[in-house]
Amino acid sequence: MPDVLLVTDNAAVLGEAQDLTAAGADPNPYAGMLTAEGMTRAERWDDPSPALARCIEIYEEATGEEIVHPRDIAPGPDGKKAEIAIAVEDFCGELEMFRQIAEKAGPDLTNDTWVEAVNGFGEIELVTTPQASLCEGKYAAADDARLVEFDPSIGESGDWKPLGEIIDASGGRCT
């Protein structure tokens, strides 16, 4: 087991680790590194939530292009990967979260109505996890967590390997 626990941007670290795997780094310095993560991106795309399914449908209808599953993304001629799945999760997810809070805030959307809506929100539907909530003092919505380890042998370029079951890290605080 590694001596380092990552507490950073998991998506960026995963990308760097996968790039080194694809480049043939042996040993891969990220192999065995640990972090806290909820569902992995591969898990989300294996069984999309209704929110993620809506985002995928919107993108594919608008562009006429099918989104490649994150584990199947191959580098293009320039050696770079077109990470459309990440963009869809991020941008659609942020817009969807904004929409839900704005609707709860009501037709007169101000800083005060926004704060009131968030402070009393409770469970919220996120694109990236089925376990999420907001309430006063808790403004990071995702509630799922578990220990994961980078394993360069998963798929083409490695991925997070779950080391346990997903837990509700909020302890039910906002629900």
C-alpha cells in the first residue's frame, strides 16, 4: 500500500495517471495511490442515473454524435483524448444543479432567495451521484464516498479501483 493519501482533484490526478499508463510508465508512480471517491466515472457510465441519461440524450441529440464510454476513449491522431463524457458530466451537471436551486428559490431569484433555497434544500439530484444533499453549512452536495486506489491494469490506461462499499458521508445531515 502507498504511503500517500490523495486529497486533490481526483479527475485531474486520474487523467495524469492514465496518461502515464498510456505512455508505458513502468512503474507508474500513481499505481496504488489512494483517494476518497464516490462512484467512479466508469460506474456512472455503466449504469447512468436518470440525470446523467438526460444529459447524454441532450448532448447526443444536439450534436448527432454518440458519447464514447470513458473507458473506451482512445487518443486521437494528436495523441490527446477527447474527454466528452467529462464535459457532459461537468457542464450539464452544473446547469442542472443551478436549475434545481433556482426553481426552489422561486421567480424572484436574488442572492437572498438563492441562499434560502440552498440552506433548506435537502436531497438534490446530481448527474454524478445518486446520493446528494444541500443544507445550511453543507454546500458540497455529493454525499457518496469510499476509498479507491489507482490501478493501471484496469482497462486501457487504468482507473480507480474501489476498495469498499459506498457510504453516505453526510451521515444523513441534510435529509
